[in-house]
Amino acid sequence: MEETKKVFEEVRPTHVIHLAAKVGGLFMNMRHKVEMYRENAAINDNVMECCRVYGVKKLVSCLSTCIFPDKTTYPIDETMVHNGPPHTSNEGYAMAKRMIDTLNHCYKDQYGCNFTSVIPTNIYGPHDNYNLEDSHVLPGLTHKCYLAKMKNEPLTVMGTGKPLRQFIYSRDLAKLMIWVLRNYEETEPVILSVGEEEEISIRDAVESICEAMDFKNELIFDTTKADGQFKKTASNKKLKGLYPDFKFTPYKQAIKETVDWFVANYDTCRK
């Protein structure tokens, strides 16, 4: 908390976009459930309380679709956050993130704070974390594909490739976050995502990365490894109703831009 206070003392922010978190992919979440909960809960508590103490006019926190119940109907929407426990593979991280929504309402009720949150789907883009062990799915696959190409080897992907995901380009998400900061006035969260019709399988995602990187060797799916949650289909109906003119970057264009950035910055990017 003291380190967080020092930042607020120095900067004296009027508005805060809260992106600080301990994050990782499926296998990191499975291995470190306790740390993922405790560290994220502490980060969130520090940031939110400092926003109250230092009189921040608006706080926008970033959640995740993993906060939604594992057993649910689809598509999921903003009203379903607390309808049941999350998937066991990432329950530590998910519950720490879910509690941000609870605290947003508590701070509003007790102190009148203008705190809200966004729920993006799977994010990808330049400047991501491309670590092979702890990254999210697309940056991890991008790095693996690059190494397989350099070594002229097959690309092995963990799992069946069948799970479905919606992906949002980081540059699109950044634009939407600024829009939320300036225009969205509800305490309830808002899902930031492409439409349900743009949900694709992990196999499709891998193949798009291979195409963008001009990788032509064999693609192998290691079905002995866990798939995680099969789908998390999210509705962007609320977003589209509030911001109907927003245009998402076409997926293949965004993947190409991301892969090209990674290759050009391989020596210095986070990995």
C-alpha cells in the first residue's frame, strides 16, 4: 500500500484506468491459484482505496471474461457475473477480479465514488507478454510459431484446438477504454468485445498466426494437455447499444500487424 500511496502522492491523478495485475495463461493460473488470488486482491485493494483517499473523479478497472460462472447459458452478459462459481482452472484470479465489481458498488454506496469496470475478451497485440510459460494464448502461440519456424520444426500446440474464444485487438481496446473513461457513467460493468459471430476456435487462431508468419511446417495438437474452459461466448449488445458506430479492426489484419511487430521486435520484446 505504501508504494501505491507514493505514486498517488506524486501524480495526484484525477482519473485512473486500473490495469495493474498479476496475469498469466491457463497453465500459470492452474499452478498458482493462491498467488493469483492474493496478489491480485492486494493490488486491487491498494488501487481502489487510494482512488478514494486521493479523491479520484473516476476509476475504470479491467476485469476478464474468466470471472463469469463456468456453468451458464450463452452468450454471457453483464448481468451474469455473480451467478455461480468460475471455472476451476483459474478460480483464484477470477474471484479476485470479480470482487472489483463488488467493491465498485460498495464504494459507490458508502462513499459516492465513481468507480466502474470493463470486461474485455481475450486481448492480443503489440507490446504483449510473449513468455512461453506465462503468456496468454495468442502471444504464446505467436512466440512458439516463430521458434518453430526458426528451427524448421513442427509447431506443437497444447490441447485439442477445439475451445472457442473471442479476441479483441489491443489497439481497439485502448480506444474503447478511453471512451468508457469519458462517456460511460454506470457502476455496472460493460463487456468490450467483438460480436458473438466472430468467435473462433484455438485451431483457427493458430492457423491465422501460421499464415501471418508464413509458417508451413506441420501443426500438432497435444491432446494430453488441458483445454481449459471450452467457451466463454460474450454478448457485446450493451456496448453496441451505447457506441453503435465503433469499428473493430478486422481480425486477420490485426493478427498480421501483431505478428509483424513481434518479429521486428523479437530481441527486445517481453518474453
